[in-house]
Amino acid sequence: MVSNGLVRGGNSWYAEAFSTWRRSMGRKRQDLAITLIELPATVDGTLDGKLAKDVYALLDYPARGIPLLTAILKKAGYTDTVAINPKYNRRTRGHLDRGDWARLLSSDVVGISAITRTAPQSLELARRLKEAKPRIRVIFGGPHPTALPEEALQVADVVVRHEGDHTFPELLDRFREDLERPFLDDVLGIAYRTSEGEIRLTPNRPFLTSEQLSALPFPEYTEGERRGVTHLVVNTSRGCPFECEYCSVIDNFGRQFRFLDEDTTIALIQYTLGVKRCPIFFGDDIFNANRARVKRILERLLREGIRIPRWFAQVRVEAANDPELLRLMARTGCACVFIGLESVNDETLRLYHKHSTLEKNRAAIEAFHRVGIRVHGMFVLGSDADTVETIEQTLRFAKTMNLDTAQFFALTPVPGPPLTARYAREGKIIAPGQWHLYDAQHAVIWPAKMTPYELQIGTIRASLDFYSYREAWRHWREGRGLFNAMIRIKGRRLARQIIRDSAPYLAALRQLDAWWKQLERERAVWSERVRHLAEDHGMRLEEKRARMRDLVDDICAQIRASAESLAAEFRPYIQRLTDRLSEALQREFEELVGIASASSPTVAIG
């Protein structure tokens, strides 16, 4: 009988896929059937939900790590390895189709790669598979399970932590020896649940060296990806030494740069152009990490006549300080650079440990524009130094500098980085565990100098103003080309779609904002009641403390009652807020009692 989890949503072909798996059980399998999958983000975080949009929806990329892992496993001898990227399923509009389910259910091992915003639907997929076929082995990997392996192991058998290039094949070797009870104690870089139910983390596996990276095979793409992508991705390095407080790159790829050798890099570019002749995005976290190396690679592209239709890369502002590098980038077809400008507030840049300044950012934009390279500016708003005015200043800067494209992110505490641990301790995260909201388009923190609603509405207004018909006309009128005009029109349509999709959350934030302002007014009244109680000289201290406990209990009950109408995702935050307020009132009382006791007249004895 088909599990209720699989027929959920009325998709009867789930049952048909399940029947296909049942028929396949009688086949004698010579090797493991392995399926690798990365799910797209959805608006509500469910497997069957509407696909979410962001600025990258204007472009179509392949999956992140699955294409490389597919090639690695096949090279290791696991020939029955199939990758699934449902994003390019046209008939099901980006969801799993009948063939996908049949393959998943006939697999021995399913590997699921997840980032934070795709964690809920990835866990849901694992649950459905386990309900239908308990024998299936589910392995999670990616940044989110690496940071929170205990969460994934609620349903998964193993989590591959950090880089999986060498870990995953070794893990499969153990499953091939014994699928039911493999020996995993000495496999580095994993987390798993023992037969006794204990979660065990093995020692970290060392990050791959440059030589090991260069020895990896080239990515293998699905047919849907080859047909549907508008841009292919080439990764020539890993790691980053810059300790931006909100970033998870160091946790996942280490603080040291590791590079493909130059021959391998050139061969990978040629291979990628052979897969599909389309623009290339260099996915290195910092493409200009080693400028001399980049210049040698670009010179070889020119010398060997390797033409890329157009290419894009993420760079730091320091790249603009090298005129020779800029000329080579322009000559080889660099159309646009993605720069993490982050803020126009130098104090925010300091808090982020960005090692940059507003003036450096300004100079870099001008330098790239001088050689004809567009700039995509990325801003992260909502630091403890940011205000509503900071958001307005950021928008003005983006427009004044004539950034070709931009995105205005809300600071998002994804699991792993130092900022997230700090914000959790300080009680600033308002929607803990609501991972589908952790896409930098939803305000999930309470900044020091504005409310979450002010942060949310500020980023929305910045996007709508930057991507406006007025700005499109201005860029056209001032001669910046058709692209800059059209991208603003497309960007506005996309921004409005994102706003429609997030309307329920925006309404919830507005309600939270109103509730908070009312609480602030009540807070003054409560403090006054505490003061009167503490300064009442006609009452003994023990009686005061008993009255104070009753008062705090009454206040906490009022807070909880008033919060009943707020969205459920805020309940954990409200509870922590209530606890902190209770502690603050108790401190106020004890301080006032101490002051009152010290100022009371004393009677001399004897």
C-alpha cells in the first residue's frame, strides 16, 4: 500500500512510481543505484509549493555541486548514478515528475544537497522516501546540513560535512559492502546515527589541496540543464581568507585559497563551452584572489583563441586597482562583475569585517565602468549600525554610481557563521527555524536601530525604486544602453512578483511592529509600577519580593495573551522576549530596592 506521505497533494502518479519501484525489487542489482538531487526553493518551503523567485531568476544556472559529484561517482565506478534537477521539468513547472519519482524510489542511495532556504522541502523529500521505502539510504550534504547535522539526521542516515568530493565515494564503498549496517566510524567528515540512536560526528576531513582539486573530473550536467540553462558555471578555486561575519564560505570551504592549475582551468573552460556555447559565470567566491594567476589564464584565452560568448565573475574591489587585469578582463569578454559592496556605512563595513570602505567601493565601480564592464552591486542591510536612513542612502549611492544591476539583501543569519551564533545569544532572530524565509528577501532579525518591518519595507522600496520605469527611462536617456533600460523593466516585474509572494510575511511583520510599539508604551507603565513597589517603605522586603513575583507573572501573562494574534513563526522569539523582559524588570526592582534601602533612615542602637 502506498504511504500517505507519497500520495499527498492528489498526485496519483506518485502511486504509479511506487508500483514501478515494487516491480524493480525482484531484479538482482550488481551495483548501487544512486540518485543525486538538489531541489529548487519554494515560497512556502514545501516540496510541492510554488517556486520562489529572486534576482537570479533572471538567469538559469545548473545545480551547484551535483554535476561535479555525478562525474566523481561515475569515475569511481558507480555507473548507475543519475542526477535530477527538477527546476528544468517543463511539464511539472519545476517539480518532480513521474520519472523522477520512479528513479528515486528504485534507488539504493539518494544524495540530497541543501542550502538553508531549501532545507524544509529537502527534509520533506527524505521523509516521503523513507516512508515509502525504509530500506533506502538518504545522504545529506551542502552548507545547511554541514552546519546542522542533527536536524538532517532526523530523517537521513548520514550527513556529509564540508567538501564531499572524497567523502561521498568512500561512504558509498561502505554502503556497497553492507547497505543495512555499514561500518562508518573511520570515514572522515561525516555525521551519522548509530544503531543505538546516538549521533556521532567523525573528525573533519582535510580540505582538498590544489593538486586534488585539479585531479577531479569535469562536471556532468543533466539533459534538462544542458537544454535549459542560460549560463554555465566554472569553479576554478575554493576557500576565502576574509572573515566576513555573516558568511559561511570559511566553514564550508576553509580559510585558505586552493586553485585549479592553469592547464586544468583552460581545459575546464573549453569543456564547458563544448557542453553548451553560452555565457559562463565563474563561481569562485573571489575570482581575483590571485591576480597574477587570473592574468595568465586570461592571456592564454587570448593567445589560444578561446572565445567565451560573455563571462561574469564575483570579485573584490581590489581587482579594480590593477589596470592590466581590467584590460584583460574586458578583452576576453567580461560583461559584468558581481561585487559585495555590502554597505555605504563604514561602521557597518567594519562590523562585517569587510576590510573595505565606501571610497574603495566608489573607486572600484568607476574603474570597471571605464573599461566597459558592468557592475552588479550586492548590499546587505540591517546591521547594528544601520538605520532606515542607511537604506535610503544605499539606494541613492546605487543610483548615483549608476550601478548596472543591484540587489538589496536583508542581513540573514544562516546557520554556521559567527554572526548567527552571536545573534542567537542576543535574541535577535525573530523566525528561528523557518528556513524557507532565509533567502535574504525576508527580514528575520531585529536590528539594533530599526524594526524588522522597517528593514523589510526598506529593502522592498529600494528594489522597486532601483528597478523602476523612471530609472529605465533615465538610463536610456543618458545613453547607457538598451540592457540597462530593459533590465530595470524586467527587474521591476520580478520585484513585484517577489512582493506578492511574500505579502503574508510582510503583513505578519507589520502586525509584529504594531504589537512591539504597544509593548513599548506598556513597558513604561510596568517600570513605573516596579518603582512604586520598590520604594514603598511601608512594606517588608520579603513581601515586596512576593508582590514583585506576582507582578512579573501578571505582565508575562499579558504579553503572551497580546501575542496570541501574531504569526506562529514569531512564537519562539516572543517567548525569549518575554523571558528577557521579566529578567530586566527583576533587575530594575533589585536595583531600586538597593537604592531605597540605602537611603532609608537608620536607628542607632544603644
